[in-house]
Amino acid sequence: MFICPSCNKKGIGFWSKLWSGSDSPSKCKLCGELSFVHSKYRFGFQSGWPTLGKILGTALSIFLLYQTNSIFSLFLFPVIWLACSFWELSSLPMRSITEENAAVAKKSGNIFIVGLVIILGLAWVVTSL
């Protein structure tokens, strides 16, 4: 469980925080308020230490592959990657959001997706001519 920014108690579930965004916020099980992880934290280098752990885990896995010549050393890579991803998720800050703002974000996201599908469809039609 993760801390809700509204009530400052552990009321946000793991999967809820993992999939939360401004268009699909998490609901606190204790106070019922909505919160989300801002998209600027969800992609890229969210925090330095977990990312460094992922890079070092990748390097260690490849190093062990070359040293032992055993494919089983590559199983270390996903274990370290997942552990660092969970560490990263737990360190991401959450923000409060209202139901009205979440509805606006969902509508904006839907408009973006429809526009993208139209552009890709037109590009396909033009290349097919």
C-alpha cells in the first residue's frame, strides 16, 4: 500500500498506483479521494538510483554471461529489472485530482488517440495509392 496525498495514510493499492494517470486516477481505500502519478514521472529516468540499479543489473547480467558462458545468468536481468522497477514505483510521488479534472484528461486523451488514428489512416491511404 502507498500513501494517499489527501489523507496521508496508506490507502493506495500497488496495481492502482501502477496504472494511475490523470485520466485513470487511483481511489484511496480510506478517504475515497482520487490521486495519480504525473506522466512526467512515469516514463524515462524517474529517479536516479533505481535507474542506476537497472543499468548495473544489465551490465552484471551480461558480464556473467560472458564469464560463465551460461544462458542462465541472463535470468538475473529480469529479476534485477523488476526489483528496481518496484523500487522506482514506490518512490514516485502522487498528486490529488478531482473527478472533473480526470474527466477532462480522459476526454483529451481520447481526442488525441482518435486524431492519431485518423492521421495514420490517411498516411496508409496515401501510401497505398
